[in-house]
Amino acid sequence: MLKQNFHQDLNGKLYTHLLSRHLNFNLHRVWLDEVNQVATFPLYNLAGTLLGYQQYRPKGSKDVNNDPREGKYFTRKPNSPEPSYWGVESWNLSNTLFLVEGLFDAARLTALGYSALATFTNNPGTNFMGFVSLVKKLRPVVVVCDNDVAGVKLAKYGHTHTTLSSGKDVGEADEQEVLEMVGRYDKL
């Protein structure tokens, strides 16, 4: 059974797990299947059109890449060149826009009150470049790169970029490190 904005099931195992991953249920839309332990996050374009979804299974295997039944993550997006994101609903939270690869990295930042978009890739393509060029004229854009060679590829899309000194992704770093990082870029 799927539940939308499932605040009524505050004792659910999946709900509790997602809280520990810093998901703000008052801001973000998510569908929860407590029986199968699957959270489904809708992906939108900037006009608010639903373009796809990402499923997350806490007990799924990362070894099974993009499998809808066994993988930890399964993402379905159209083959069209139009980019889709997670976190569009955070657009007006702050002046600075943070770009990250992963959903839980964006969730960590939006839980702290910052605008953040998850791109789900380190190489979003030419349509994304056009979008970022426009946004960079209107507001500061900071890319928080995963701390690996692939993660740094996303860096070219922001005014500036950073990685966390611990080497962790934003979603897994300790609170103090994340607060120090956003504090450096919040006033750009």
C-alpha cells in the first residue's frame, strides 16, 4: 500500500529510516511502501512537470545497478534530453542554490533550509548547461562534489565547487562539517 505524505505512520520503519537520512517530509513529496520497504521519490523539471522517479530500498544491494526489484536505487527518467531533478520544491529556501549528485545529499541541505537539487549524474548534458547558465545570472550556484574523480566532473556547472574535507558525501557527513560548508557559501 502506497501512502503520500505519510505523516500518519510515524512509527513506520522506512519512515524512521528516511528521517535519519535527513528527509524533510513537510517539504518533499514521497510515496512509501512500508510492506516492501520502498520509498519512491518523484523527479520533476523546473516547470514542475513529473518526469520520472527514483526508488530507494534501504536493504537493497548497490551491486545490482538500477534494478527495480533488488537494487538499492532504481531511477526511471525519460530518454528525452530534458533534465529532471529531485529537490525542485526547495527552490525558494535560500539565495544560494546547491547542486549535488545524490538525493540524500540534497535532502541533507534542504533539511537545513537551503535550496538544493540532486542531478543524479556528474555529467548532466547540454540542456542542463543552458539551465545552469541562466540560473548563475540570477543567484549563486555552488556544486558540492562527491569526493571522487567522477564527482568532480559536476564542478564546472557552478560559480564555485567544494568537497567535504572528511571525504564523505554531504548525506553521510557529520552535522558540524555540513554546517561549516553551507556557512561558507550561504552569503555569496
